[in-house]
Amino acid sequence: IVLTQSPGTLSLSPGERATLSCRASQSVSSSYLAWYQQKPGQAPRLLIYGASSRATGIPDRFSGSGSGTDFTLTISRLEPEDFAVYYCQQYGSSSITFGQGTRLEIK
Amino acid sequence: QVHLVESGGGLVEPGGSLRLSCAASGFTFSDYYMSWIRQAPGKGLEWVSYISRGGHTINYADSVKGRFTISRDNAKNSLYLQMNSLRAEDTAMYYCARPVEMATGHDAFDIWGQGTTVTVSS
């Protein structure tokens, strides 16, 4: 399953709302979709799994939604530490795949 | 505290071999499937392989099938990746990762190591 993330880069200011999209080439079974945040020089950090469940310790300004082929990560009010690269991942097929990433940068 | 620490990366010539290790601590290693995931410089993430708790179920990405071998030693709380016939396109940071749920390799990953760098170049 190929995951396509959009936009490639998103320029926003702290306090604004961010909406990141992940579209799958075929339906992701049982909403087996996750979102990660990665900062330079660091390993990815799990934010959301099962399309909408927040991982341990993740602030509630992060939320995930969607099903089938269209999924969204929303950050309700951007904090300075939220500017990073975000990846989606599907784990519903025999081969696990990741999207190409969305870079969230400070405007 | 849950930790994964990778080691064994380095510079290797095309066609060469390398063995990566991942040492786990802070959780019952034998209870979890484990995976390797890689990231080429400046690129996105690519899942490489997973192994079941007892080592009997293994899955590989097509890009490494037949060249890489995943294994584990539960007595040593360690995960391994034997990489043979290395190519330039295998150059990447290699991470070991633990899934959210113990009993599946098809999962999100909530625990990651810091990674070990593999460079394939002459």
C-alpha cells in the first residue's frame, strides 16, 4: 500500500491549527494507521495509532481521524516544539509502509 | 526505563556484509515481536523486517529479501540483522523498534532506539 502525504511542506505560526493528510492507494484494514513526529537527529516518536488513539504521553492537541483511504492528523494549536517532520504509517497489509513525510515549518 | 540500543554500523564496501545488534532493557524482550526500520539520509522511513517472539515467524521488505537475515537471542535480550550483499542504496540509519502490542509484527512502534549508521561505499 502506497501512502501519499500532503502537503509536502506546511508553513504555519505558533497558535495556528495544522491539518496533515495521508492518503492510501488502497483501503487500510481496521484503520491500522499511525502517525509519527521526527525532529532532526532524533528517532521518530509515535503520536497516534489505530488512526485515532493517542500514544502514551502525547498531548491532547494532537488528534487523528479517518478510515479507509483518507486519514488526517490535526494539531489544534501549534506549540514551538511541534515544528518537525510528520510521517504516517500503515500496518494493515503484509508489508508495512510509511508515507514520504510532511515538513511542518515555522512561518 | 525501556531502552533499545543499536550497534554494529559502519562503512562497508558494496557487496560486503555487516551485522547489526540491538540490546533491549526495561521490558520483557521475549514477550514482543521486534522490527528493524531504516532511513536513508534525508529520506523517509522504510520498514525492513520483523521477527516473532520465538523467532519462528519472519517477514522482510522486498528490497532486502534474500540478502538480510533477522534473528534474536531472548536469553541475551538482543535483536540482530545480518546484512549481506550490501548495496549503495542500503546506506541508512537503522533503527530497531518495539511494537505497541506484544503479539504482532504488524503494528505501530512506540519504542525506538537511537539508530546505527550504515554506509555502503567504495
